[in-house]
Amino acid sequence: MQACRRGDGTVSAAIRVGTRGSALALAQTTQIANRIAAAAGAEVEIVQVTTHGDTSTEPLSSLGGTGVFASALRESLLAGECDLVVHSFKDLPTAAYEGLAIGATPKRADARDVLCARDGFTLSTLPQGARVGTGSPRRVAQLRQVRPDLEIVDLRGNVDTRLGRVVPGDLDAVVLAAAGLGRLGLLTTFEPEFLELSAWPTAPGQGALAIEVRSGRLDRTLVRALDAINHATTQATTTAERLVLAHLEAGCAAPIGATAAIDDGLLFLTATVYSPDGAQSVVSSHAATPESFSMAHLVDAAQDVSERVARDLLSGGAADFAPMKVTS
């Protein structure tokens, strides 16, 4: 935290929140910053950080996965240029990062993907050979599994750029995260088709944000704010989903979908691994019963259920047909 001079001349400690500079990153970080300011009763400053993933035009897979968005933010945090950073959880590598820790996981938004298509088309009604854009290996595999006739086009750029390639652009549709469109107020732009998680599982952690901080003792004001915005159910379910990746030693760009939920005292987890061409897939579902709904017991349940799901996936041959170790 650094000194910040208020308009009345008094000085307070400003909480500096690091973020990428894209419209989506700024929108979701502004929401978090406002909540932190309210909880902490302190000034909040947003610090924009440019990442290699933002500046490069290469496909994400050739850059080593979506972890390219996290590295510059983490370096800024370790350098003391900000007090916390906001990540899209699905873009955050699962491996621990020395000197940093997850400080809070706010309540998750919609975890589903959406299809934004021209002329009101849905995934099932798109014309034969339609051109559909996505930069995600998971989405590519799912599209090829459901509609092998489609032409899949690699897609980069911010949300507006991607949507702009549909009307009046060169694509018939794009697949995007519902949460991102919602945070930008764009869900009504195309009246998109929501792809249900039961048939179209999304990336582990999709729809959730992760607040990362430096390890060790934190300022009490910051701790109070992080506690206020943390959501235990989201923390438990995203932990379970991401632990599947960790157990499989898979990167966050691997063709894997995972969905966890807490219902009737049970933590449920389902995960699916796809071959790149969508021709093969294996799915596993398990549930665990937490001893209580304390965070420690929820995390224990997440560890238990994710281990069983991962074992099933490997027993089902996932490592034989899927690029499990996509670098993250």
C-alpha cells in the first residue's frame, strides 16, 4: 500500500490493484476495486500492466498457454508495484508461484460458454461448413465432436474484436465465455445461445476471478477487505476443478472441461478430457462429503474428489489421446 493524498489534503494508504489493460480486465477489476474500497474504507488505485499475451498476435497455444497473461501481473506484484492483482481464474496456472498466494475468490459469475452467431443461428442450426472462431483447444475439440463439419478458425483479440468478426465480419459464429460478456454488458448483443455445462463443460475456474497477493503477513486493512469479498462455495468448487488439472499435470490450455458444485451437503465434480480432434473423450464424476462447511474441510473434500476424478480419467486413457502437458 502507498500513501495517497485525498482531496481535503489528508493522506491515506491506497490499495493498488493490478490488472491487464483490456476492456474486460478493466471492467472486472473495477468491480473488485469498488468492493475492496467499500470493505476496507480505503482509497483504491488501479494499476494497468501490459502482458506478453496482450501484445502478441500468435496463437495462445504457441505462446505456452494462457499463463502468458499471468506472468507480467505476478512480476508486478512481486516487485511491489501493486498490492494485489486480479486474474481470470481459468487463465491462472495451477502450479504454486513462489512468494504469492490466492488471497480471495469472489463469487463466481456464469461458468457457461455462449455461441454468438449471425442471423440467430444456434450450434445445431449453423449451416454446413460454417466458420466458427475460438482460440481455445478445449472449445475446438468440443466443436469438432459435436459438429465435425464446421471450419474452426483460430481467434485472438479482445471481446469486441471477436464479436466484430461475426457481423459483418468473416465468421458465422464465435464461442466466448458468458461471464466476460456479462461483465461488459454485451450478453444481449447477439442473443447468444448458452451452452449448458452438462453437455459442454468449460475450463476449470471459468467465470471466477482470483485475487492474488504476496505471501506472508498482509496489512490488516487489506486482509479485512479480502475476507469480505471471498466466497467460500466458489473457492471450494474452483479448487476442485483446478486440482484435476494439477493431478493430471495438465496446463490451463489443455482440452479439459470441469464443473464442480455443492448441493445437499455434497461436493460434486465432473471432468472431461478431449482429444484435439474431438474424436475421443473420457468423463468422470464423483462426489465427496465435507466434514463441515469450514473452508479447511471444503478444501479437503476438493482434494479427495479431484484425486478420484483424475484417477478415473487416466484409467480411461486420457493421457493416450490428449495433450495433457500443455504448458501453462
